[in-house]
Amino acid sequence: MTAMEDLFALQDEDVLRGQLEYRRARLPEADAVLAAETVRVQMSAEVGDLQIQRLDHARRQNRFEGEVAAIEVRLGELDQRLYGSAITSPKEATALQNEIGSLRRRQDDLEGQILEIMEILEPTDARLEELAAAAIVADADIAAAKVALVETEAAIDGELAESATRREAAVQSLPADVLVRYQRSLPSFGASTVVRFSGTDCSGCPYSMPSMEADRVKGLDAGTLAECSECGRLVVR
Ligand SMILES: [Zn+2]
């Protein structure tokens, strides 16, 4: 390989590295991981909301059930007194019956409210079960997306490593001054830092070299590194 072929090889590897790094930073596999994680976060948020609602209803249900249990105990006591032998007057019997009636109405009311809560909780619990199943699937999706991402990244890293090895070989073969000229021009010209002499012109820019300059380059030995007088690119005769 001549030095100029090594210079083009170096440029090829720099271009390739740029493309690979660009690709690696914008992988659709990374978007897929993000999308899967977003779905999962939304699910967790919905589960959180439903559990708060559920807890609130469950607390009310507990309180009502506690009150119903207390009413049942009290009704048992009142029944015993009403039908036992301790009643001394019709007035007392009426008072007991009134209390029993009022407690039974309260009990009916509470039982109605408990039923309502259970009706609300039924779809909530169904949705929570649905979400628990969906979360397992979503977790598997995230894991699969991450595996795909890691695999693609590893493949690109492999290509980057191979490119770096080839680049290093080219650098080792290049004269130091050529390398310095290339590195100095690279920030301005990127992928077309080194171009070929077309025979009459620099092939990296749309300008025409003055004929005297073109003749000068033409007169150089093949494989000599010149510079375009118009754009400043490195031109290989
Ligand atoms: Zn030029």
C-alpha cells in the first residue's frame, strides 16, 4: 500500500466511525426500550391510583361493617329484653320497639351502602388483575427490548473496534507530516479532507483550479500530496 492509499484508508475509517457512532446514538432499539418502559410507568401509575381508591372504599366498607356488627349485638340485647320477663310497662316496651326499629333502618341503610361499595370495587379489582397480568407482559417486553438493544450495540461496538484497528494500521504506515496535515484539515472538511486530483481539478470542491496551479499539480509525481488552491483540501496527485 502506498502512503496515499493509507491516507484514504484512514479517512474511510474516520468516516465509518462517524457513521457508526451516529447510528449507535440513534438506535430504534433504544426507542423501543423507552417506549416499553413508558407503557410500564403508565401501568404503575394506574395501579397506584386504583389502589388508593380501593383503600378508601375498603376503609369505608370496614367502618360500615363494624357498625352493622355493633347494631346486631345491640339488637340481640334489645330482643332479649323485649321478649324476656324484665319489662315492667307498655311504655318501656314501646321505647324498646322504637329503638329496634331505628336500629334496623340504620342497618338497612348501612348494608345498602356496603353493597354499593362492593359494586364499585368489583370492576376496580378486575382492572387491577388485568393490570397485574399486563405488567408481567410489559416487564418481559422491556427485558426483550433491552436484550435487542444490547445485541445491536455490541455488534456496532465490534464494527467500531475493527475500524479502530484498521485505522491504527493506516496511521502506523503514514509519514508523520502527512498525518499532521490530515488531522489539521479534518475539522474543516470531514469526509472529503483528502480528495483525488481529477487530472485538471480538485475533486472535492466545485471551483476550478487556475490553469497554472492545475499544471503544477499535474507535474507532481503520482501519489504526491498537494493542496487545492481554491478550497484548501488535500489533493492527491
Ligand atoms: Zn478544492
